[in-house]
Amino acid sequence: MIKELKYLFFVIIILLFIFLVFRYYISDENKKKSYRSLKLNNEKIFDYSKNLILLKSDTKNIVKYVEKTIDNNKKNYNFWKLIDLNE
């Protein structure tokens, strides 16, 4: 009997906790706080972005294209041909 009461008490506590947490998160007060914090963060980002120093780009023409040279002395291997040779 005591064991069942203990389990019932645990279930009630858990359900109460879930209910209170859910009620808090859908409350208007919490929504206002979250919107205010988002707005403040956006304002901070905007203020910091105004004071950033822009650096000159030095990445123009750094890629050098190399044409593939064909080496006739190099032997080309194909995987399937190597297997056939071993049989």
C-alpha cells in the first residue's frame, strides 16, 4: 500500500512539474522577455558591426591554373586489369 502511494506521489510531482514549466513557457511575461532579449541582441550586433574595420581583399589572382602534362613514360594502371593479370 505504501509503495503504491509513493508511486502516486512521484507521478503527481512529475506531472505538476511539467504543467508548471509548460505554463511558464507559454506565459506572456516569458514571451516579452524573450522578444526583448532578441531585440537587444540585434541592436548590439548592429552597433558592433558599425565599428568593424574592413580589411582590403588580397585574394585576387592567387589561383594558378596548371595544365595537365601527359607523361608518356608513366604506366597507367587500371584496377580491373590488375585483377585479371593475377588470375
